[in-house]
Amino acid sequence: MIRNDLRNIAIIAHVDHGKTTLVDGMLKQSGAFRQNQVVNERVMDSNDIERERGITILAKNTSVVYKDVKINIVDTPGHADFGGEVERILKMVDGVILLVDAAEGPMPQTRFVLQHALELGHRVIIVINKIDRPDARIDEVIDECYELLMDLNASDEQLDSPILFCSGRDGTASADENVAGTDLTPLFDKILEYIPAPEGDPDGPFQMLVSSIDYNEYVGRIAIGKLERGSVKVNQEVMIGDYHHTKKEYRGKVVTLYQINGLERTPAETASVGDIVCISGIENITIGDTICDWQNFEPLPFVKISEPTVEMTFSVNDSPFAGKEGKFVTSRHLRERLFRELLKDVSLRVTETDSTDSFKVAGRGEMHLSILIENMRREGYEMGVSTPRVLYKEVEGKLCEPIEELVVDVPEASVGAVMEKMGTRKGEMVSMTPMGSRMRVVFHVPARGLFGYRNEFLTDTKGEGIMSSVFHGYEPYKGDIPRRSSGSLVAFESGEAVTYGLYNAQERGALFIGAGVPVYEGMIVGVSPKPGDLVVNVCKKKHLTNTRASGSDDALRLIPPRILSLEDSLEFIADDELVEVTPKNIRLRKKTLSNVQRAKDSAKMK
């Protein structure tokens, strides 16, 4: 049976190419909102961090109705670190909209996700977005899209993919680049015409693959997936297990059933083949499990999720300020929270260490782990986080490390500076393409070579460069890469930073704190341009005497401190340093706080 009243599609694209904005337009024009309803921009980015940063982190489902056909839409993340979200979502849909920026063209993440969609045999509608950009180069981008499809061994049918021209912000689409569209009708029509309707046996035994997991404190885990066969109703007895039989099959019951209508999850009594549904009430269900009719258990194969490449150690906060700002500060709290995250995030790994106070957490990249840290600190957790480390692998007896494909778009004048930095970080240039007054350069660079590079890159390109990377593969170890050429300014004693002490310390390097900030011995208060750490006393007060000299009491001028974000802090720290994360502050510190002990340890090493 073919469900002609239904279509399931995913929107895939590189970060910042306008997926979520296009979904806004589709929701508005399909009548999902009332006439007078106040609607936020990027309504699908419901998470606080997503709204602040303007990026999508979690894949989310919505639906619109057009010409009596329900179109289920999955909005996916564009950032490579959240690729695990996209890989599994593709099993829920029958076709994809590939969104490409009219100026930037296909970028690494576009290639990465498109490859998975083509392997699954999905049909593709290519949408060239932001055609109203002054620097749009539509004809070249169309050629680049077709070259990409050929590179990825697309089938003849996939090579005949239709192309539409959109402005997601204005909510317009057109089949001709020279004719401006008035609304998104051409896009809706093309979805109905080109994307296949879901097929399956509506009378066969129920079968559904869990592609996503949501978590709710009231009902526990909520399994989201597409019905591959049969139908399901509330209170139905089911059997749960996985394709590789890593756990024993067990029985359960469908307690509640939801379908997605617009932005709402609406309760439903039944659902049929092809529907995307949310089921709650089944304990211990995970991504990749199959829910079947209890008398007929047939598990479905699940896409293998790419392995993590970067690891950090999360430990209990043991600084002198521990427990003053957070609600959850013990190792038990930390352990529970990290293992709870595993329920939702398939590309994360958490392993216990010899110490009960620390855990190794591995993910897809720095961004992936920093979003987890940011979420935890907003929930009231305190912790210490180590510097990121790459995960090595042994392949055919050789030590191999993860390599990233880095694509940079920079002004011509900055190419030399970028290539020089890439050289010291063991990067190899793959290609260089002119794009008007700018150059696009592709490098293969070790993942550890990119730690701490983003700030340098923005300085070298005067803020005009765009860089993005995606995991390329494992290659033999490339040798040592210098981590950081600068040293740290370390606080001499505990107390409160005062202007007099800071004024004397700022001659040694750039400071991270201002006057009135509480500090403790071993806390990092700034960066020294020379290698090696310097101990400075930012709490030093001026001794008062009864003699006066002209000019000695002039106001002391402090240079404004450099405030580090969480990502900046993770990139900055050296191997013997930690980031102390609390709900109100992000501080940098040495692992060994005592200045005397550190001096003894370094003397022994020499």
C-alpha cells in the first residue's frame, strides 16, 4: 500500500545555510499558525543555546498540511559535531531537501550528510537558498552541486534531481533563477510530485525502528520513529529488541502515542504505516531498537553511528570555591547526569576511570562537548574539565589519528598567513579555488592541530574568514604539534584582585580578570606572551606611608580584561590546567594549586 496522503522529508545543509529559516516559511505558509499569532524567528530552535548561537543542535520534527497531504519535516543540525543526529534521522524519511547557500556553495557538512542520504537511496531536491545575496553565484553553485552528486556516486535518478531557487527569509521559491517567486508553493508542489510516498503493508504485524529518543522527567524515555509496517494503537502489547541482539528481547506496552501536527505533539489512538510517531511508557528503550508486535519479532538493521574522535575528563570541582554556586557538586550527581545524556546522544561515550571523582567523556568534537558542558552548568552543575585530547586508533599495526577536512574561505591577502599556520599544525593543502575576491582552500589536518586555532584564524583573516571542518578519516600519526607558545599568569595567593596588584601584573601579559574578582592560589588570571608560567600577586595592596610625592597617587589605568568564553577556555588550557565550570563563572586553574608544589614538581622533571 502507498500512503499518498503523507510525505516524510529531512532538510539537510551546512551550518548557517538557512534550514531553520526555510522551515519557518513553510510553517507560516501552510497555515500552522493563527493570523494574529506572535511567532519567534527560527521557531524550531527551541533550546536556549540554539537561539543564542543561531545554530541547530538537535534534530526536530514538525509537520505541515498542503493539499490534504501531511508533510513530516525533520530539521537537522548543520554542524559536523552533531552529525550523529543527522545520520540516524535519515532512516525516518523517504527523501531529502539539500539546501545550498547561493554564495558559499556545497560545504564539507553538505557532502558528509548527502553521502548518507544517497547510500540509503533517498531522492534529493536541491534548493539554492539566499538567491537575493549580492555575492550570489548561482550558475557556479549549480555546477558544484552536480559535481558533488557525481563524486558521491549518485544513481542516474539521483543525478536528475530537480533544482529550486529560494529565499528562505522572504519565504519565496521559484523553478527559474531569473523569475522571482511569490511564495513557497513551487517547493510544496515539488515535494508532493518528486518525493515518494511511504510504502508498506498496513495489515502486517507492527514494526518500528527507533531513530530518536526524547526524555521527559514525568514519562521517562519517549521513542520517536517511523512505522515501517502495520499499525499501532494505545495499550498494545509489543516486543522490544535490537538487530545485533546485544540485549535480550523484552515485552512492553504502548502507554501513550503522539503524532506530530505543526509544532505540537497531539495524542493519537492509532497510527499506520509511514507515520512518524512518539511512543512513551517503554522502559530502557534506546536508539536503534526495534518495536514489534509481541507475537512477531523482526528487528530492523540500524545505521552505524560514527565513532567519537575527541575526549575530555570531567571531574568533581575541588577548587577552594567549590560548592558556593552550584546545586549539584558531588561525583554521584555528575555520574547520573552524564549517563542520562547517553540516553539521548548516540555519538557520546562516557567511561569511568580509576578515580571515583572523574569520568572520561568522548564526543565528535570540541563543540559537541562544550554544548554538553554549557547545558550542565545552566542546570546547576559544578565540575572541572581537562584539555581536549584526540582518540588514537591502531590500524594494521600503525598508530593512527583522526584527520579533519578543513575548508576555509578567506580574502586573498590572508591566504599566506593561513597556509603558514596550517604548515606548523601538520596540515596538507588539497585544493585552492578562487571565488571572486576570495579564495577557498581545502586542507587535511590532524584533529589535534585544530585545537586553539579558531581565534588565531579570526585574527589572521581580520575577522573576515569562514572555516568549517568535518571528520575525514584516520591516517598514520603525523608527529608532534606544539600546543601553545604562551604561558599562564598564575595567582600567588587567595584573596580579592585589587587595582594596584592588577596594574603591576598587566605589564607581564594580558589579564582575564578585573578588580574586585575573588581569586585563589593557583588560579590562572592572564596569559604571558613568553613560554612558561609566571606567578603574579594580583591581591597586592599599596603600603600606605605618611610621605607624599607629586604624581604618586595618580589614578592607575587598567587595560580592560580579555573575557574568555567556554570554548575559548577549552582551547586555551594546557595539559596541566583545568577549566572550572560553575553556573555563574568559568575560571581557569592549574591542576596542582600550590605554587611551591608545582615548582618542586617541575624541578624533579628537569
